[in-house]
Amino acid sequence: MLACSKKTDDIPVPVEAPEQVQETAQPVQEQPKPNVDVTEEPEVINQIDPNTLNLDDITFDFDKFDLRPDAREALTRYAEVLKANPTVKVLIEGHCDERGTEDYNMGLGERRAARVRDYLESLGIESSRLNTISYGEMRPLVPGSNEESWAKNRRAHFQLSVSR
């Protein structure tokens, strides 16, 4: 035998009004903003204290990617700076003078950047902090078709960025 449940009437339940609380807004405390904008993607540092993070270009001999003694000395100093600043990442750009074919200079620029990266790694800088790119002859530092200009264009340039 089946039975139906008894119908109940909905009885309204009194609801008390919430107590009114007056709150006074507190002044917003501005947090000082860091000098360098740190985001998900590393961002190029626009203003670097030249006394702490100054990585000047290093130059190469004609048609070479070997590190000269002056370049090794500079890179040793740069490694100490990078060790003291572990959030800094480096993009090493390889550049060439205008002599040679475009393809040859792209390859030479990559070998120059890779040689610098490898040397910094040998000095204890983590490979995850070092990237390379070659611009070959596409971005000369100094215009001109003479030995003085060419010598300045055969270089490794350093772009610094900060990551979390």
C-alpha cells in the first residue's frame, strides 16, 4: 500500500535585519615600486647603474671568434657581476663587420655569441641565464667601410634583463 505525504503549508519565518556597522575607510598605504619592472617575461633593463651592471661590448679580430686576452679579462669581471645579481639574464648578441656574405656573417656572429656564452658558463654562470642570437652584419655599431669601423662592429653585445 502506498501513502501520499501530508501537505504542509509554508509558514513564513521572520528575518531580522542585519545590524548596520559603520566602517571608516583607512588610507591606502602606497608600497614603493621597484626601479625595475619585473613581469612574467624578462624585460630589458633600461637604466642600469654603470657601477654595478655595466657589461661593455667585447670585440673580435677579423674573421675570428676566439676570445682575446682582453675579452677573457672582461668576461671574468662580468661573471662576478652576474654572480652577484642572480636574477639578471643575458642575451649575448653576435655581430660582424660588413665583409663576407650575409650567410657567412650570420654563422660567424653565432659562433662569437656561443663562445662568449661557453666562457661565461665555464666561470660558473648557469646556462639558463644565457641566451645567444646572431645579427651578423645587419646591425653595425659604427657605419663605415674602414678598419676602424669594422673593428668596432666585430663584437659581442650584452642585453640584460631581470626575471623572477
